Amino acid sequence: MARIVKYLSVAVKPLNFAGTRIDYIDKAHRRYIMMDLIAWMETTFGSHIEWKQVVLIGMTPLFLIGFAIEWQVMRKRGSRQQFCQQFYWKDILTNLTLGSSYQLFELAVHVLFVGAAIFWFWHHRFFTIPINGWTLLPIFVGVEFCYYWFHRSSHRVRWFWTAHVVHHSGEHMNMTTAMRQSMLYPITGWWLFFMPLVLLGVHPAVVFILYACDLVYQFFIHTESVGKLHPVLEYLFDTPSNHRAHHGRNDCYIDKNYGGVLIIFDRLFGTYVEEQEAVDYGIKRQVYSHNPLTLNFHEFIAMWRDVAQPGNLKQRLKHLWAPPEYERGDVPVFG
């Protein structure tokens, strides 16, 4: 570890983030190239960079290469009918459209509001945690812990489900499914789940770069081209098998396997399930549409429609924070 730190580190002066002097120099090792890059980017483009999207957009060529390899593997492995079912072209185009609109909208909202809000938390932090070889791994585990609770809340709190439902509404599984995301994410406040780390003193850029790395990993586990891996890997990590189970609408798979890279928090908090029976992809209240507007807003509109129904105000408002299935039928949506 010491050798790795030596090769990755450089000796430069302390950072200055938004006018606040932040000393990242460690006594044993100098500051990292990662922090130099962050400092240069924030000096050049401003301190409110949407680091998650910077990483994800930069990784787009790798995503396309991964999808091309998956395409070839599945084309050679199964029958033409099976291949066409898994790689339905309308579904793939829908996924790409949803991913693009999500990224553009999140960047816009970040510039208008979220970036400033995140740095408000940073300027009110309790400590300042240095970035070195000894802190990066614990910080990543902390990011994974925050992601677990964000992801779990996205399934069990209807307000957050209005955005996350878009990702689960696809009835096919391939790597483009990872791009099937909602424009509503920045509005619902996903970033708040990571603010405890910022308040503890982890710079926002570090938090969201590590979170982006988490999402990059998850792109490649949205696939049926990889079966179960070694039992040790299945026990520790969110593998393709574990994540396929997460996407199932089978009763045994509903609300399970929330981890991003690690699956240990699911085991710890009782939300782990092993992939056994064939996975039926989709959601209970299925959306039969390739219209991006329908997919983005159908659940959000349905939630407010339930809130507007006559009756006790407390019971009506409960539709905002209760689980998605709260007093609702599984009526499909067309459009």
C-alpha cells in the first residue's frame, strides 16, 4: 500500500476550495493526483461541478464497448428469438433516451440549485478528513452505506419511488438498462443521502466521484451474459446474479439486494436474496409505453392524484412517504 501511495502522490501546496484553505497534505504522503485534478477542475470551471455526471459522461465510450461485447456474446449464445427478446431495439432506444434526458436535467438542476446546496453542507462540516491511502477505502464504504439507504428508500418511500420506478419499468435486462433513469431524481433529493459524509468532512468531489465509480460498476452488472460467480464473490459483491434478482417483480425478489458494489449491507440488514427462480423483469404496476414523458412522470402524477383524493388529510399525505403499494391496485399504465 505504501508503494502505491508513493507512486500516486505528488508534493504540491494545500488546496483552496471556494476560498477555504483545505490542507490535504498527509505527514507520510503528499497529496494525491486525484485531488490535484479536482483542484484544477474547480479552479477552471467553478466549485459547483456535478462530479457524478462528469465521470459518467467520460465513461460513455467504455459503456458502449461493454454493451457491444454483451451484444455479441448473447447473439452467439442463444437463439435468434431469445436474442431479439433480450435486445428489443425499441427498449434499447428508450433506455438511451431516458439516460440522456436524465443527465441533461440533472446537470441543469445541479447548476441552478443542488451544487450550491451541497456546498452549503460542506461549509458547515464538523471536521475535515484528509484524502490518503488510509481514508479512501473507509470513505468508499461510507458512500456504499449511504447508497444502500438511498436505494432502499427509493423502493420503500413513494416520493423517491416516483423517480426510481423508471429504472425498474423495463421488462428486458441488458447493459442499457443501467441508463434507464428518471429526470425526477434531482428534484426528489437523492443527493441528501450523501450529505452526512460531507458534514463529517469528506469533500463533495470525493464523495460523488466515488459514487460515480459505484454507478460505473453497476452498469456492467445489468446483464444476463454472466451467470453466478464464485461463492465468495456472490457473498461480498453485488454481482450480475444478485442484481438480476433485484430487478425481478417475482414476489420473492421484491425489495431485495439494494447494494451497489457490495452486498454486505443487504446481508446485515436482512434484505438479501439469492437468484433462484427465473427472473420476471418489470414492476407490479407495469407501464406499457416507450414514451419518455409517460415513463418519467406516470408515477409522479399517480402519487399526487392519490394525495388529491377526498378523505382524511393525514391519510392522503401518507401517499408521499408510505411504501408504493399503499392502498393501490396493480393496474397497468398505457401510453
